[in-house]
Amino acid sequence: MILNNQAVISLLDFSKMNQRVSKLNKADPFSLIGNQNFMYIQLDTRQIIVMFDEHSIYIGDFKLNFENIARYFVDKQLEETFDAEIELSLFKKSEMTKEQVSIIKGYMFPSAKRKNYIIDIAIPHDQITQEVLNSYSDILKVITNVTKVFNKEMMEVEQILNSESLIPTYVELNGEAEIGLIPFVQLQEIYANQVEASKQNS
């Protein structure tokens, strides 16, 4: 794993993040999620949308990114950049800079295959606390668990990829967790309710 800004590495414990990244890599979420697809995660009141492209995973706030995602479901194009709080990208050793290769050697032997995760956290560096880092580590665990459940227990990959209006989802409320598929129209309702609540509170 490589963090975009190495200055904070000596100040924080990345062992949990490294473990999560390693398990996520082994689960291979790219085998489950098709090109430019999404996963919805709700952890009590926190709502997250995860976007996958060919070699990267982007994690961001659901409400902040929903309108852009909605455009994707209409015309299959993301017209604006996904506003990611954290981005994980897979690289081959040959695609990495000498500095990146040198840093990643501290965690693993750089692979010639596309198995080297580079992590970019968009939060200002002075706001990256251990609590923030651990919260993202927990999200990576969720993504890994959802991938494993769909791959091993629930359905064929093709069923998900061919169901363009269904999004793999993980919802945890009051300690109870459920993994399944959520229709895009239901995400529209969730977003509409959030917008309405914001109006009432303003």
C-alpha cells in the first residue's frame, strides 16, 4: 500500500489498513463488479457510495455523488469527476515510479502483475487521524465481505453484471448487517428523502 502523502505514515498505524488491503486484493472485487459499477454501503447514519472502474476503487459520500451517479444510469457516462474521499488503484510494478516501488517494498514485494495497491486519501493531511484511517479500513472490510458473499453464496457474477438497475449493497443498522442488492430507484428515493430533510432543517 502507498499513501499519496508519505509524511503522515510515521504518525499513524497503518497495520489495520494494510491487512484490509491485502484481504481485499485476495477477494478480487473487480471479478464481481463490472466496469463503472457501484456498491452502496450504509453504516448506521453514514451513507457511502463505492465506484469501481477497470483498475480503481473510489469511496465517497452518497449524497454528494448521487446526482453524478444518476446520470450514469441514464446515459452510461460520468459527466463529472467522482468526488472520492479515498481512492485505491491497482498498478503493475512497471507502471510505478521508483519512489513508489521503494515505498511499497516496506509492505510487500512489488508484483509484476497488477496487484500493487496505491492509496490516495483526499482529506487534508492534517485531518487524517487514526480514527479516520480506521473508518476507511472498516469500509474496505465491508467491500471485501460483500465481494465474498456474492462470489460464494448468493449468485453468479453474470446475474449482477446483467442487472444494470441493481446495486450490491451492505446495510448495518444497530449492529445488524444485511448484504443484498438494492434497486437504483430505491437509491433515488433515499436521496430524495435526504434532500427533503435538508430543506426542512434549513
